[in-house]
Amino acid sequence: MARYIGPTCRLCRRFGDKLMLKGEKCATPKCPVEKRNSPPGEHPPTRRRGGTSDRGLQLREKQRLRFSYGVLERQFRRFFEEAKKRPGATGETLLILLERRLDSVVYRLGFADSHAQARQIVGHGHIMVNGRRAAIPSFLVKAGDVIAWCESSKKTEYYKRLAEEIEGKFIPNWLSLDKESMTGKVLSLPGKDDVEGKFNVKAVVEYYSR
């Protein structure tokens, strides 16, 4: 399945929730969800007799979680299978694995305004992990890892602008950021309470368990 390249705000309206796909714009009155919080389409959706099925609700929640992290279906399924093999509740483990992705960490450190932008930054080779260039967005960080910018990337206009704006960024407790050197560190692995957004992971597990 190819990556979704359509209007991102359309996805938020489809799910009736802000997926924070456009970064800071999502927190302003310009957000289309604020202006028109209804499903996309020319006409109001026809209400099905009996409402949406359990299977439909499970699919909806799986898609909402997948789109929030910008992960392809095949990648998402692979993360789910990995979560099943690990101890603990599968749904919570899945969320933690998604948070540990390098592109998610770059986003949480404030280096990008959205997951999509973070994935692009990593994919273009701007980020190092423990002193080595890491260009794979799905790379899983671990406690103690140091995330920094490549020296060549510090000469870009984006980096210079980011260094001026980083002061106002919120950093979660499981990460730390030296704002002078623009270097982040993974203090510990994230817990379920560190995940932004409320997801019904039980529905996601039930969707794949059939």
C-alpha cells in the first residue's frame, strides 16, 4: 500500500480528531477541524441502519493510529507482530514501539513540526545517533542514545531558524535536549502515559486478532 499523499487535513476531518499532521497549524484557529469538524465530501454521509459495525470501528481506530504516526500498513503490521512477541500488553507495547521510532523521537525533540517532516529530515541524512548518521526513520532508539544533527546540516537555513525557535518547544520527560548544542538524549524508554493522543489500542489488537 502506497503512502497517503492527499490533503492531510482531510484525514483529520475523516476521523473527527486532530492528528497533528501539520504541526503548529493544528493548534491555531486556521485548523480546518476548528472551522468544519465534519467528514469530507460534498454531501452529509448517509447514516447506516444500525450504525457502524464493531469491525468498522476497529478498522477506524487502527487507521487513526497508523496515520497519526505516518506509518505504512506493512510497517504498521510488522510493528504489531513485534509487539505481540514482547512481554506486556500488546496494545501498550505497540504504542511504545511507535514512539521509539527515530522519526517520532526527532518530532518529540522539537526538530520537526510533524511526523512527516521528521521522517523527511531523517531520510535525508540530517540526523546522527551516537555519532553515526542514521537515515532510517523506523530505527528504534534505546535508553542512553544521543540524537544530534550532522555538522553539514547545521549550515542549512532550516537548522538556523530552528535553533532560534527551539526555546519554546515542549520536550517530554523521557527525553532531554541541550538547546545550545541542539543535542537530544533518550533518558528512558517511554511509558504508556508518555504517548500523546488517546488511542483505543484494544480495538487495534482486536482488529488484527481476527
